[in-house]
Amino acid sequence: MGKILAICISEQRGTQKNFVDAAEFLTEYGIVGDAHAGDWHRQVSFIGQAAIDDFKNRGAQVEAGDFGENIIADEFNFKELPIGSRLRSGEVFFEITQIGKECHSHCAIYQQIGDCIMPREGVFARVLHGGVIKVGDRLELTTEKIPLDAAVITMSDRSFHGLRDEDISGDKCEEILKAAGYKIVSRTLLPDVKKLLVDKLIELTDRGVGLIVTTGGTGFSIRDVTPEATLEVCTRLAPGIAEAMRNFSMTKTRRAMLSRAVAGIRKRSVIVNLPGSPKAVDECLNFVLPELEHGIEILRGEICE
């Protein structure tokens, strides 16, 4: 276990990174505001303080960020970590994807003393679960699974505008998820407005929340837009989940055929539309939840199919 000594970002590639006190890490992206973040395998770079100290002892005058690194930590010899190793700082999880890199154009440090340690001492990682990291936070090598977390979104014009005091369906979702071992990290009540739901789903999936359930807005009303918002956000669909819920609900009521609920995936999150009634939420969520955990673990790379 070590400590994060510096966090550095740059707005443009090829420029020196600047020190920041804290940074937000997005799942499958990297650091907000850093030019090297993106949909690739080198989202975040690490280097050990000991390697920098050795380099300074050879006469180099370097500051945090001069090597193009995002994170400097003590107590780690990063280049010795195997590909696939996981690092954790608070709720943020990383997976090492590359050791060192080829230096195509020599940097200012190389020009200064004829060497640069980043190509052989630096490592690169992708973000498996997002969050905020501050300078001084602990960094550890871990084999633990990412803790199960969930978010609940209720779509209801009436509840949002105070025409109905209680969000019983949202309460039921939270009750069932907590009983199954999920930590509820977000609870949201929205009107039936597509853009608001799209924005919230993007926010939660960027954070890496394992399971996001919506309740309401899946029927035939003109204001029911939950499936359309979900489809806009998802990059892959998981139709079996919604089909299983409809098939199960058909044993209770033939009106289940009118449900337009969908389910899908964005980044490392599973999104599931649930019905709006507390009774239907109870039936459907309890029916699919045991299998959803297996799907989340596959999505997070923690087990094989």
C-alpha cells in the first residue's frame, strides 16, 4: 500500500502536465480534463516516486508531471506489476494494461540529460470504476471485487411535482437491492423528461455504478419515455432481461404484454427498466436480480462467462 503524492493533467497532448489537488476519474475514460483520457487502453499513467528520486540523483531537475504521468505514488515499483493487476484508491479501481511505452519523439527531459524514465518505469491503466481521488489518498494493490453498487431512478411527473407524496416504487427498489447486498449510491426522482433521464444515466455510468434501475415510464402514455432514454444511452442491449420480466409478469397479468421496458449496457453498468407499480417492481426485480449480479461481474471482468 502506498500514498498518492501527485495528480497531474494536461489539456493538450504533448504538453507538460500540471499539478492538481484532486481529480475526477470516469469509468472507461480517465481523468476529466486530461488530454490522454479516452476510449482506449492508456487512460491513466502511473510512475513511482522512487524511480523519480533515482533520476533526480543523476542530475535531472524535474517536477511532478514532467514525464507526462498522471499519478505519482510512493511504495510502488509499478513496472513490476503484471498486466491485469488491479489498483484501488477509495472507490476508484484501475486495471494495468501496459508496462512502459515506446518513445517516438524525445521529450524535453531526454534533451536535457539524454534519458527519460517514463518509457521503462511508467505503467498505464484503464479505469474500471470511477470516483474522485485527492493527493494524499491511499493507493493499494487489490484482488478484491469491485463492491456491488446500485442507483435507483423514479420517473414520475406526479411525484416530481408533489402531487403524490411517496415514492413507494423507488422505496421498494432500494429495499430489495439493499437486502441483496448492494450499496445504494444514488436515489433520484425525475419528471418524465427524456433528456433529464439521459443525462442522469450518463452520469451514473461514467461513475461506474454496477446496476442502475429505473421505475416508471415504460407504458403507452405519451409521457412514458424511459425506454427511449435508455436506448439512447446504451451501447449494447440485453434484451433477455426485459423479456424474462415480461414472461414472468404474464403469469400474473396479461397486461404485462403492454410493457415497453428495455435493458442494456453502457461502459461497465447494467441499466434495467422496471414497471411503475410497487407490486410489479417487487415481482420483477426479485425475479431477475440473482442473475444480474453474475452479469455485472462478467462486465467488470471479475469472472468469465
